Amino acid sequence: MEPSLVSPTKIPLLQEKTSESPATPDDGNSLPPQTPTSPPNAQRTFMEGAMSSLLWGAFAPCIPIVIVTSVLLTTILHYRINDKFVFVSTTDPATSSNEALDALKGLQHFKSSGGDQAYYLYYNKITNPSVLHMIASWTAKIIPFVTGASMALVAFFAGQHFIRATKNKSEKLPSPHQVSILIGLLNGGGTQPLVDTIKYRWQHDEHLVKPVPAAFWSLTFIVVMTFAIGATDSWFAATTTALNIALVVPSGNVTRSFGRSLQSECVSELWQQKQCPSNAQAACRYPCSIMSWNTSVGQEREGVSNAQQAAETLMSRSLNNTVMNITANGTNYYFLGDVGANAELDFSAAALAVSTQCRMVTPNCTLDGHGFTCGAYAAPSFSYSGSVGFAPGDVTSPSDMAMDDTGDTVYILDCSTSIHDAEYYWVNGTVASVEVDGDGNGLAPDYYGAVLSAPFGTNTALSHLSLQDASALAAYQKDPGDLSLVYSNYFSRAAVALTSGFSVAVLNERESTRTNSYLATRVPWVPLYTLVALKAVYAAFALGLAFLAVFLTHPSQAQEIKERLTVDGLAAAFFEPCAQHEQAVKNVQDLFEEHQDSEPSDDTKRVGMLQTKQGGWQWVTLAKRASDGLGLQGIVDLAAEQAAGQQGAVGQAAQGFTLVKEII
């Protein structure tokens, strides 16, 4: 038996007709092929895999997205640092008069930082920015591999459309080229099918017939979302960084005593009965800030209680106490603090805050740019006179002048001192704020005024020295207001320093440990949740397609067309006999004749290509044993010789032949 060479459609290979070849007679019986119909009693058998395709198309994108997003968000939220514990120095972009330039700088800042809102994570191996990016990028790496699963859902709609349009003999059926484009789109092969579709529409100016547009826009959405997720993932990686922050964590229990309060004798407003300095026969009451001692029988001297500690604090040499100050609402407050306060512990503590306001009583002062003169005070003495008060007659003397005990004229300052129970806040190694009772109006008991003023009223050595220094510094000021301000501040400082001799440490109200260089991971909100939102939209799209495919199509029936709208289905239709397609099969592989027998057969077809006389290429099929024996070209030569011998002179005249494939 001679081997035969046939075209893929099983039409015998014919020799090319010459101009002398007679036309093929038309007997009038040639009719268009009718649409195949199933016998009335034929058993309906559908291809398997509709349910698995629906489930795979719905959950292949969703499951990785849900897992990856859950792992990422769980990691971030688990290791998140409470926003109240995080302090970050921020630098806003410099502004200019050019609004467009400022807007551009703002966009660049937003692009590089991901926005001001961010999570800060405890830094470890898991929260390392590279690890977080690796977790987030898993989805972007997986999605391109499951594009075909999503497009397989679209194929259900395409299959259903083919069934309905063919049954209704609709003219809105795609052309062969459009079918080729449709198969490429349903295959989900990236951007090339989209390019092919656009080129076809542009070059041929022909409308795309359903279901090509639906497949085109579905694949377009998937490709755009894939690129958007990848771009956002890169933005997330670029803006998720490790940086040093100030980490401030509140302590459950306070352990340090940086607050200060007066001794119990002072708090209880205890007065001491002693002889008066100017009259030994009279008795005077002294507050707790004054102590006395006998220099000889019947001779008492008064001084500041615990003067050694007070002197050390006044000269900033104390190992325990220091004078702190802060300006709040235009008022300078001075109070006693602890030298142990540092930048590693933030706290709030109680204190006795002192503020003083002074103004110059001496009138008619004239500024000359280098200094000032006040009336007849041409060369006054700036030494401290030792007196904290003057008789009203001296202040209002006709000459507007006051004199000290040596006869020198002196300036007179009218000062008032306020004492407050306060709480100050120590943050990052400095006083951040102070709260006084009653918003500045709640004053300490009157007894406290006696406690603080007694060292100055008795002109103790320490008080005299401190105010002497204050007077000397005030003398260098070129303005009466500055003179008053310097003196009032130094008076407050001296008054607070002298209380260190009769003050005790008080436990802090609150404490927080501070680490100014804590390495943390910054995860900006905008890139993170944009990435999560895009993934959620992609997953919702896949679920929506699956839901619609179930309720708007007949999945089992559409599966038949869906499987044929593939490369496997197209190859089977092109190379296999019609008998293979007329019978129902369970899967697309059964359309191939080679799978009918469990053992390999020599009759299994082989596919090859031969170049035609016109320069084109023709698909040809032949049996395996013929292909292995004579080879493809040998079979062609043999078929040509037989055809030439059967056709006589006409065949001999045609030295070459052409492989002709008729499409039925």
C-alpha cells in the first residue's frame, strides 16, 4: 500500500493547475455544509474541568494575595511601636515664593518619604526593610503566572457567546483573524495580544466582534493592575527604611526622686521664737529657712539654714541640686531640680517655682545709645546696699534720690516675687514645660514668702553675696528695662538656690525611659495601603469574574468551547480528522487521535512543513512509519510522480506541484 500525503484537512494533495487544466465541474449539488446536529437520542457528555477552572480562576490570584497581605500586615501591626512612644525630627521642604516650585518639592518629598503618616516598628530580622519588601513582593511575582487563570474565566463568556451566536445564526461572529486574536487574549500572554488587537483595529479599521472586546479589556485590566502592583511594590520598598528615632517608653513605676519640696518643718509652717537681731531683749519669729547659733554667751547670730548646701547650689557646685528655669507665658520661672536629670529619662516632678518682676522707681531716665541717666543720678553706686526695703520717705525724697548707709546714691527697684506650687516636665535632657497651680494664679501659702525672703531680710552673707552679683551684672545693661529684668531673674535664682539648704527630694510623678538613637523601621501608610488596595481590587476582580461565570453562563456547556479556544483545541481541529470532533470527549487531549490507543502506533501522524512553488509554506501530515521510512520529501516526490502518471500529458507538463489545502 502506497503511503498517502494529505493536507491537514484531509483533502488529497493536488498538483497545481495550469491555465490549460479544465475547471472543476459544478454539478449543482455542492451545498454549504450544514451545522452538525446531535442525534435525538445521543447522550450528552461534557468536557471535564469546568468546576476546577472556575475554582482555579477565582482562587489562584486570591489565595496568594490573602496569604501575603495577611503575613505583611500581621508582621507590621505586631511589631508596631505605639505612636505615643515615637519622636522623630522632621524637616519640611524649604518654601519659596514660587508656588509651582514648592508644589514640585512637595511631590518629590512625598515620593521619597511616602508621606508623613507612617508606622514605626521595632527593628529585628523580620522587620528589616529588605525582609518586608521580600514579603510584599511575593504577590507581584506570583500574579503574572496566574494571569491565564483569570483569563480562563473570561473564556467561559466567550464560549457561551459562540454557542448562542451560532445557534441564532447571528452575523456577529468573529472573523478567522479575530478568532486568532481572541485565542491570544484568552491565553493571557502579557502585552503582545493587546498590541496585536490594537494593530488589527487600527490597520483594518474593522470593528471587533464579541467576545473579542471583552477579552481585550479584561486582559488590559489585568496587565494594568499587574504593572500598578509592581510599581507600588517598588515604591513601598523605596520608602520603607530603617532610621534612628527617639523611643520614649513610659515606666510602670517611678524610681527616681528629682522633685523638690521644703522640709516638713516648713510645710507645717513652724515658726521659731528667737531674739531679734536689733534688740536682744525682744523676741522675733523666724521661719524654717533661718538658723541661729551662739558666738558667745548671750550673743546669737542668724544665717541661712544648711548654708553649705545653699552656697554650693548658688555657685553650681552641688552634687545633688541645681537651679532650673523656663519661660512660660512671658514669665520666667525658677525652681530647684536634681543634677542627676539626663537625656535618658523623661519625667515630671514637683517643684516650688519662683518668679520675680522688677521695675525701676527712679524717674526721668534718658537713653543715649551707650547707656542711660536718670535725673540727678549721674554716677550712682551699683553695689548692693544690703537693704531689701526703704522707708517711703526715702523713696519720695524731694531730690528724687536715695542714699545708702555710706551716703552713695542708689537706684531703687520695685520688685514683687510670686511663689507657686508647680510641676515641671523634663524631656530629652531639658525642661520642656512647667505647670503652676491655678494657671499662674494659685500661689503657695504666705508662709513660703517668709521662708524665701527671710535670708534677704536678715541680710545673711549668702543673700548679700548673691544680690551683689546681681547688682553688678545689672549695671552693665544699657536700658532700664534690661537692668530690671536681669536683676529680677538673678533674685529669683538666688532665692531658689538658698532653699536647697532646707529642701528634700520628692519622688517623680511620671517617668519614661528615652533612647535617642533607637533603630526602627519606618513603614509609610500611603504606599502600604495603596499596595493592599490594589491587591484587593485584583482579587475582587477574579472573584467577580468567577461569580458571573457561574450565574451568567452554562459552565459545563461553555467548557466545551472554552477548551477549543486554546492552542490544543486549534491544533486538534487543524490536524485531526472530523470524526475526532464529532464525538463527545471528556478532555481536550481526547481530540487527538494518537491518544485513542494505549500503545504507540505506527499510524500516528506526524506534522511537517513544505515550501510551495509560490514561496509559501504548507502544513502536511503523514503516517509515522512513512515519515520514518521515506522522509517527508520522499513522500512528496512519490505523490507527485503518481499524480503526474495518472494525469498523462497534463501531469507531465506540470513539473512542479503545489500543496493545496481547501478550507471547507
